[in-house]
Amino acid sequence: MTRTPDVTVVIAVYNTMPYLTECLNSLLGQTIGRDRLEIVAVDDGSTDDSGKELDRFAERYPDVLKVVHQENSGGPAGPSNRALELATGRYVYFIGSDDYLGDEALKRLVDYADKHESDVVVGKMVGTNGRYVHQALYQQNDPDVSLYDSALPFTLANTKLFRRELVERHGLRFPEDLPVGSDQPFTIEACVRARRISVLADYTFYYAVKRGDASNITYRANHLARLRCTDRIMKHTAALIEPGPQRDAVFKRHFTWELAKLVQGDFATLDRDVQYQVCAGISQLADDYLTEPLQDSLSVQPRVRIALARRGSVHRLIEANAAETPGSAVPFLLEGERAFARYPGFRDPVLALEDRVFELIGEAAPKRVAEGTSLVSAQWQQAGDQMALTMSVRVPVTGTIDSAVLRLAPKALSKNAAKTGARRFPVDAALPPFDGELTREPTDDGTGTLLNATIPLPAVSTKAFARAYLEIAGIWHEVAVPTKDVPLPLARRWRERVPYRVSATAGPNGGLVIATAPLWEPALGVGKRVRQTMSRVKRKLTR
């Protein structure tokens, strides 16, 4: 190649057929044009047909695609470094060989980098086939974001556009002895040293594919390997960023994701010796880097897990995980304006953890409250022409719960809120009016509160949605009342002169819905319908 391409795309390849074909097709079909594009693919000793597929494409596109074959190095770092040695583009872009790009991705990225003189440009990524990709960074285009006051630390994959001059000036390369997370030291240092970092969120640039057999390297590493890699990544980062708020902003990601997740999920299935090694490693990193402001900035779930790991309390960690399995919910304790998640270990005199470890600090918990909310009973209460709904609802909250109420809301939850069954809003927001009777009593097991309400129903045509409203740590939580397996009262007629029908059903997301409607429209009574019919007959006879 005698030309200087605008961008070199680097692909580290190992056993990714048939996904590799789509990856290559997405690159060669880029609207930036092949005259501005260079692709360097390094086959890291594949044992499937990946190497042959690369050679097939190289024969068809010799002016665009360079292919290197090498013995297996054990991870993507080695082939990525080899590709960087061969890259000649003004920018370099990294893509997983099982992923693919939107057609306009490279042109948009390069044009934006040129326009804003950006050293790093992050394009919106999405996951496919169930692969999770953090989306907080992609709210809007931003020509100048900081590593320290944005969601960028939660998006540290190398799947970004980098100015190659920056890469070479600082000798940025991937550590080849890290089996997991080898792109993080590269990405973090590039972002620390970049003059400008930009985000593009108005187009889907990158599609991250989870393979059908979940064989992506991220899904294969064991706990101790992940712990060792996280230790290396944090040490590398600490050498780049002085102690203080900026370092805390980056390390919030590692305590939330890499470390807290080591003691979740399948932690209970590990050998006991491995469990204690994991806890010891987390404890050491917490001693080194978990400042008090950083600890407070964590949400309660990872904060509790890190604290239990520091105590080496394996059994409490296992209990904490069990408390969050489907069908279970961690209860909350309200004391004045403070709210605490009552995880195993809360106020345990042996562990002697501070209450603040378990406190919701500027954090809402709509999903967790919704998971612990359930309908206990519902029935109609009729007195003459008056009809009311009497229902009992269990909520996973104890303590100072005087503001908790049940209401019938006029609107369903938004699509996003319906996914969790709840939403949050400021404590000073106006609530739907409540006109009825309400009592509150603790559940027998002491892990929740029963809200018992009698709510009058209007004689109008309407549909309403049962809700529990709870103020937790200064934030209102509006929670749909799930019907689950609770029998609902049968539809009933009430009123004699103008009869109405009332019904209780489960909505599309399982929430309790109450509907009232007249059995017939008074304005179209028998007499009026007869007169209208006679009038139509008369008009026909006179034609």
C-alpha cells in the first residue's frame, strides 16, 4: 500500500467463524471508502477456518487487507500489538473479530475526530444476542468529555477510534500477560493523555456479539485470573492518576464491576480456599484504593459486598447473594430520613460493620422495592350504591413508614418503568389524591409491612392502576402492585338506577388493574333508541 489511509482497523482473530465473515463484510462495506481504509488482521493460531477466511478476503482485497498468521499467544493483546506495528493510518480502530460495524461508522468517527481535533472518539455500542453493553455514556453527542466526570470509566473497551500519533508518542501497547482486560490499561492511558475525548451517540457504530456458546474470552476467565488482572489494571491506573477525586472516579468502575462481581453469581460454587483468596485480594485492593468518598459513591449492593469481602465473611456473602435471587428481595429499614438495606450482616455484632455500609446514599431502589412488593388479597366492599376496593399489599420496607400509601393511579407506568415494575420521582412531587382508609402493620416475619387500604370507586367509566407509594431516603418510589398468583375478585354489578360493572384484572405486566363502566349508556335509554329508530323509518317512507 503506497497511500496513507485515514484509519487502520485492527482485528485480533482467534476461532471466530462464522462471525468473522460478517465482521469483515461490515468493514469492507464502510462508506468511508476502501481508498481511505486499511485493515490489519492477525490470526492468533486459530484452529478453525478463521485463518482460511482471512486469506480468502485478502486475495479479493489485497489493497485493503493485511493478514498475519502467528502461533497462539493466549489472548488478544499479542495480535493487537503485532497489528499496531503494521498500522499506517492516521487513526486506529479496534474491533472484536466476532463483532461488526454500522455502515457509516468509520466515516462518521474520522470526520468527527478531524472536526474537533479529538485524540479519542467513542461511538455508540450496543449488544446483540443478549450481550450487555453499558449505555449511560451514549445519551448525546459530546465533542469534549472527561474521563473523570462522565460514564466513560464504565466503557473502557478498546473499541474506539484513537489518533495513532498519540498511541506511538506514548508507546501505548497492550500488556500481553493479562488474559482478561488487557485493553483497559491501553484505553485508560490513552484517555488520560488525550487532549480531547469525544462521544458520538446519534448512530449505532458498533454491534457487540455474544456468541451462541458464550465463548468470548470475557466469559471464560476464572475468578482468580480476573482478580489478578484487576489488580494489575488498578496498579497501572494508580501510576497514571494521583490519589483524589479523579482516581476515585475511575476506580468506582472497578469496585462496582470487576471486584464486587467476583463475589456474586457463582461465588457460592467455588472451592472454599478460592473463596477466601478472592476475599483477601479484594480486601487488599480496598485497603489500597477504597477511599471514604469512593465507598460512599458506590451503590449499596457493591458496597456491602466489598465490605463483607474485607471481613472475609464468605457465609454472609453467600447469604447476600441468596437474598437477591428471583423471588427474594432484600428488605429496607427506614429510620427518620435514612434508609438501610438489611443485607445479611447488617448490625451483626461480630462483623461490626458501620451502618453507613448498608445505607442508601443518594440512591433509589425501585427495582428492588418492586421485587419485594406483592398483593396479599383484594376484594369488593359494597354498601348500598357505594362500591370500594379493599386490598392488602406487602412491601419490603420496615421502620418509619408513615408516609406509605396505596392509591389507584390514572395512568400505567411508562414502558421503561414497567420493565422493573416501579419508578422514582422527587419527594416534593404531587401525588394522586387519596380518599379512603389505610392501616399499616408489620409482617409476621418482620421483613416488611402490610398496607391495608379501602378505596372508594367512582361511578364513572375509568381504568385505574393499583400502586404503592413509599418515600425511601428522600425519594418517592411508585410501585405497581403485582397480582402474581393471588385470586382476584370476580366482576360485580352495582347500583340499580344506572348500573355499573367493576372488574379486577392483571395488566400486561402483571399489575393490578381496576376498571369501572356503566352496563348501558343512560343517554341512549330505551325510549330514546325507539324514537331514533322510528325517525329513521319515517325518513325512508317519505323518500
